[in-house]
Amino acid sequence: MDENNFLLARLQQGCAGREAEAFIHGPNGRSFAEFFANAEKLGAALHSLGVRPGDRVAVQVGKSIEALELYVGTVMAGGIFLPLNPAYTASEVAYFLGDAEPQVFVAAPDRVGELADAARDVPEVVALGADGSGSLLDLAAGQGRFTPVPRTAEDLAAILYTSGTTGRSKGAMLTHRALASNSGTLVDVWRFTPEDVLIHALPIFHTHGLFVATNVALMAGASMIFQPAFDSDAILEAMPRATTLMGVPTFYTRLLDKEALTPALTANMRLFISGSAPLLSETHARWQARTGHTILERYGMTETNMNTSNPYEGERRPGTVGFPLPGVELKIVGDSGRELPDGEIGIIEVRGDNVFSGYWRMPEKTAEELRPDGWFITGDLGMRDPDGYITIVGRSKDLIISGGLNVYPKEVEAVIDDTDGVKESAVIGVPDADFGEQVVAVVVRSNPTLGPEAIRRSAEQQLAKFKCPRRIEFIDELPRNTMGKVQKNILRELYS
């Protein structure tokens, strides 16, 4: 274990003495020793490609064990890991690469040609396939021993892109301390041990599957059943061999559709965790009735990792996200900046080692949202009840979370508004039992013959599928207030 590399040392700590045991189960699985050895080879390969401390490594690949090893290999090489959703189009990828200026871009083999123009200014472009193929792994295979690069707690470990409803996407800078401290806290709060077996069915381009699930398992010395994507039948098949599941609300609504979900099937499971989107109270109640287990809901953000959690022991209250985690301060603030009493709705602010260190190359935006004393203005509206439970009641920036993925209305509106025959549009999220929220576009036409298919085609050509509207509604005029601002609250009431 290399104590000079802050995050790496803590990821390896829980595995000490368990090197020969399985970290990832299955025919293509890994022992802990194999996982870190492969990560070391990838770290050496990145170093050979010119990655030096602080350099970015942008990655847009399918989910695989090798992609997880690449994350740890980047940490070993002293680089900054920058995961991108595989659904992003070439034009979207071009923005991220232009902004982050990575030394290396790792792409899926079948997209290297398509993304060549987007990556034209990146010094090194290599491939990594979900099936274990690709030029990066060929390069790694020939590497020898590699000594991890020293990194301190305050050095950056990752940049994850997020956004508000206006302006360009923002790169949230996460330090070694932010990732290590938060995962260590979750190991304790959720009682993870080496006996745990986590079903990992989450994507790994996003903080939930990459940092929460993976880091927690490594720090606890727990093992994983690693699944390439969400498959309700595969999850049910794994439950008798597993102890924990981390998911988004969509996981639970889909699993509830399966007759095989019974108390007997879930008897070996000790914990079901939900996050990334609001869990309906109805889903909470149905899950408890069907399985005898109570889902534990928590609250986090790209910029902060996890902030709150319902208790492991004690009441897991539906509709709430529980209490602030140990080491995380949370307050509800009014328009005047003063802290509000229990029961009043305001903006949630948080402070702690888990909080990011700012937005990449955006000092003005950082100053707007991250106070000098460390308090981060989340933009989420919430309240604290007299028992201390936190409830999220909305988002001040109209962010839509569909299936656990962030959709930013302004980006979708820009694409729709550019479609021939569209005068203007407003994109909103409405409640959806399956996805938490679904994307709805409300459109004012300049051409009355324009149909929804033309708008849908335009969106699908320029946006990742999860951002495209599932419903398109036509309206004569968007409702506005006296200042001319579109009143999206009225639209949400109308179309929900």
C-alpha cells in the first residue's frame, strides 16, 4: 500500500490481507490482487502516453471491469479521471474534450473513427472495449512494475461534468480527500464489511456507480457481482448470493414488476439503497410489502458526493433523505441568507470534506456557488422536520432527473428551438413512477403543420437518448410572468 498516494492508499486499506480473495465474482472476475495489478499496468500505460500529475484522462467507454481498473490506474498515475456518458454524441464530446484538454482520451473501439474530429487536439487517443479489447489494453499488457505517483489529499482525483439550466456544462473538481472521506463515512454508516457482496448494476460514468459503489466496496474489502447494465432478471438471479444493492428508483419499480420478487428470494439481502432521483412513497411501501425490506434513501450530488442518509438502524422515513452524514454540515437557508427554522422550505447548503473544490476553469461560477467559508449552495430546495429528517421538495434550477441521469432543460430547448417550424419551447420534468421524472417538451409552433416526429428526429440527432423528450405537447403560447419569464410551474401542473 502506497501511503504517498492518498486515495489509492485508502482504497487498498480494506483489501489488506484479502489479496487472493474475489473482489469481482464470475467467470471473468478478479481477485483483489489481480484488480490492483491490472490497474497498475494501466497506470504504467497512461504514464507511457505522457500522463503526468494533474493531467486529465477522459474516458467514454462501455461498462466493464477494465474500465474500473482504468479509474484506479489513473489515480496511480497521478492523473485526473474524467468519465463521460457513452450516450454523448460527438458534438457533446467535443465540448468536454475542448474544455478539459486531456492528455489521453479513451474511447470505445467502434467509436474512435466517429470521434476523431472531436478529439483532434488530444495528444493521445486509445481504445478500450467492454469485451476487454482495445489498443490501451494491448499497451498495458507489455508494461512492467509501476510505482504509484505521490498525491496528497488536496490534489484532484476526478472531474465530473455537471450543469445548471443555463450556460455551459461545468466540471466539478473532486479531490482525493473528497472521495476518500465520503466513501469511508458510507462504509461506517451503511455497515459494509468484507462479508458483503454488492450487486453492481449502475453505470460507472457517474458518481453513484463509480465512486459510491466501487469506492465503498474497495474500502470495506467487500466483493461485487458486476453486471454490465441494469437487467431485472439478472439482479433477481444474483440476490441469493448477494447482501446489498445500490440502485435508482427505476431499479425498484422494474423489479416490483417481477413475480419472482419475494421475501424468500431477498432473504440473504441486508440492505437496499436508492438515490440519484426521488423515490416515490408508493414505491417505498410496495417494496416493503413485497420483500419485508425497507429501502434506505440517501441524497447526494456530483459536487458533494453523498450528503445525507436515512439511518441503518431506526426509521427510514419515506419521502425523506434522512440525516446529514457524520462530518457533513447542512443548513436550510432563506432568500436573505439566514438559516431557516425546522419546517420552512429554503435552499440546502452543505459543508464538509466531501464537498468539491470548485468548477474547472470557472472561477466566477465557483464564487457564485461555493462560499469562501466552505458552504456549497446546492440549488436544491428542502426542509428539515422537527425530528431532523431532510426532505427535498424541488430544485431551484429546474433540473430534471430521469432514471438517475441529469437532464438540463436549457440544452434540450436550444436544440428544439433550432428546429424548422418551432417558435419557442419549454422543457420540463413531470413525475414518472418508473424513471422518477420524464422529459416533456412544450412547444409553440410557427408552422402549424409541424408534428412531433420532426422535433423528435432533431433531438435524437444532437442529444443523448436520455435527454430526448418522451412527450411533446403543443401549446399556443407559453405562460409568462410580468417580467417575461416562462412559468414552468404552471406547465408542470398542466402536463403532470
